[in-house]
Amino acid sequence: MSSAAPPRTAPASAPGEAEKRSAIRRAIGAGSVGNFVEQFDYGLYGYMAPIMAPAFFPESDRTVAVLGTYAIIAIACLVRPLGGTLLGRWGDRLGRRKTLLWSLVAMGAATALVAVLPTYHAVGILAPLLLLALRVVQGVVSGGEYVGAVAFIVEWAEPNRRAYYTSYASNSCFVGTLAGAGVAALTSWVLPDEALYSWGWRLPFLLAIPLSLVGLWMRRRIEESPEFVRATEDGTDVVKSPIIEALRTQWRPILVYCGISIMLAILSYTWVTFYPQYLTDTLGLPRWMGLTSNAISIAVLIPFLPLAGKLSDRIGRKPMLLMGAVACIVLVPLAFWVGEKATFGAAVASQLIYLVPEFFLTGIVTVCAAELFSTRTRFSASAIAYNSSFSVFMGITPFVATLLVSTFGTIYAVWAYLAVGAVLALVVVTFFMTETYRSQLGADKFPRRPAPRRP
């Protein structure tokens, strides 16, 4: 008589795998939450800039006041390299997690304080200077926040799913921007103009307080990244001067990243910061239409970014970047042409066309910020690369785009500005970039050639 079959049991590794997947999900959330808070602030500030402008600048010239408010964004972004230097050093020496905890505290506090600043009417020139000071603090923190979060997520991720996981870091930026747009649109819709321009614009900035508290709770629940622990557990890979080491050994991938990311910075911040204002001020759409059409397009993009990450994990980073650069050159002028019909439907349709290059570029430029660099200097090297290109062009693009349209009288001047960045990216990706999607994280992606032996 046969004995009963023993009950099936799960493989011994199953609990460990489940725990690892759970830790990865927590790491994605902890890394992404800071990006959400940062982009909520930048999206909110960008959308509220025309409304805030009279509070911080003389009302005699509205264009100058709006340009001044945008110029503060640009100046704050110019200090990002300083923040990248500071946070990069701490991140490579003390760890990703500790650095990201403190960066979130500083970001949330600076955003909330914008809500209580005095106006130009009350304190004169001190008002824009105080606003600039807070934006500078945010710029310093932002110089390391995003790249640190991306490094943290990539170092937790499974090797064949890095782009997929980091797509959620990209998504957190768009969700933050969408939340900023939604709050700005809701505030503009609920409050009458007099209240909105007087005090109502202040209220959304106070939301940074509860958002930051939630982010701190999430980041305290996750451990340091396994890749950083592995690389530094015996102390041999802890670099004394990570910035100097990064500049000495990682200058080639830094230049490559600069070459590919300028294009995305111009593309994204023309779309999310400048274009809604163009729809309102130049094409004459009501403000709620400009904000709402932009929010719709961002909402449509969000579920597609993980699909782009999966596709890149299958075919590589370089094909995605090349297709994105071509789409910038070919499809963006089409999007602008559709938008010139100056209806709500045209505004939505133009931005949906704009999503095609965003699909190919956004998450891929994000994952490259970590994959191009070795573990020992990843935080510092990626901060240098990101802030030397993406942050600078992110900050100046709304200002440059407004100036180009004002000077040349056509939005196609903005497309020419973007096309220059796209052509640069095509050259860099084709001739200088090494494929990274199946590479080891700790390896040097641009190994130096050995010196020839002397006879």
C-alpha cells in the first residue's frame, strides 16, 4: 500500500525572495517620495509664478515681474552643483539613506516657508531676496536629492529590472508636478482673483509640511542599499574625496551624461513649466484650460513610463535614447502647430503628441544617471553630471523659452533651442556612449586603456 504523498512546501528561498521584493518596494517608495515633494514644489511654483509675481516685484511691468519670478528658478538651479558636491560627498561617505533623510527635511521646510514671506509692498526689495534665499536652499538640496534617490533605487533593484524600477522615480516627479498643477488649478478655480493674488497663492505651499512628514516616515523604514553596503563593508571602497575621485576617474561618463540629458531638460521643462503659460498669455486660453490640459497630458504619461522601463530593460538604453532624440526633432514642431489652434482640445492634443519623446527619454535618462558610474563615487559623479547639465537647463529653460517667444514672436524658436540639444544627444549616444543595461553596477563603464608597453 502506497503511503500518502507528503504535503508540498514552498522552496526554502521563497520567504527570502518575498522579503527582498518587499524591501525593494519600500526602497522605491522611500527614494521616490523626496522627488515627489521636490517636483510638487517646482510644479506649484512654476504654475503660480504669474500669480505670485505681483507679490514680489513691482506691478508696473507684468512681463518683467513674471520674468523675474522665473529668473529666481534659474538662479536657484545654478547653485545645484554646490548641493550636488555637498550631498554627493555625504552620500558616498556616510551612505545614501542618511543623506536622503536630511535632504527631505530641508526641502520641506524651505517650501513651507515660501507661504509666509512678506510682499514687495511691505518690505520692498527684501521680498524677492528672501524668496531667492529659500529657492537657493531648495536648489542646494535638489542638487543631490534626485540623483541620490535614483542611486538608492538602482542599488536595491534586480539587475534585469533597473529601468523598470527607476521608472517609478521618474513617475514620482510627474506625479509631484501633476499634484502641483492640480492644486494650482483648484486654487485658481475656487478662489476669486482678488483673494488668489492677495493671499490664496500661499496656501498650497503649506502642504509641504504633511508631505515631508510622510516622506520621513517612509525613509526611516528602509535600510541602506545592499550595493553600497557590499562596496563599503570593509572600508576599502569608501573614498576620502569622492568629488575629486569622480572628476579624475569618471570624467568621460560625466560628459556623456551631460550630452544626453540636456535634451530631456529642455523638452520636459518647456512642457510642464513654460507651455501652460504660453497657452494662456500668448494664445489666449483661460488659465484653467492651460493648467488642466497640461495635467491631463501628465496623467496620460504616468502609466506609460513603467512600460518604457520594461522595454528598455529588454532592448537597451541606446535605442530608446536615439528614438527619443529623433522624436524631439520631428514631433515637437507638430505639437506646437496643433496647439496654435488655440482650443482646449488642441491644447490637449498638442501635449499628447509631446508625450512620444518623453516616453522614450524620461526613465532612460534617469536610470543612466546611476548606471554610468561606479559604486564608490556614484552619488558624487551622478550629481556632478546631473547638475552640470540637467539642472542648469531645467532652470533656465522657462526663462529662455519666454525670452525666445518674446524676441522672435514664434514658439518655433523654442523648438530650434530643443533641436540643438537633440542633435547633440544623437552624436553623443551614437559615437561615445557605452551600453549599460546589462552591465554590473560596480564596474567602470569607460575603462581606461592600459599604457602601451615599452620595448
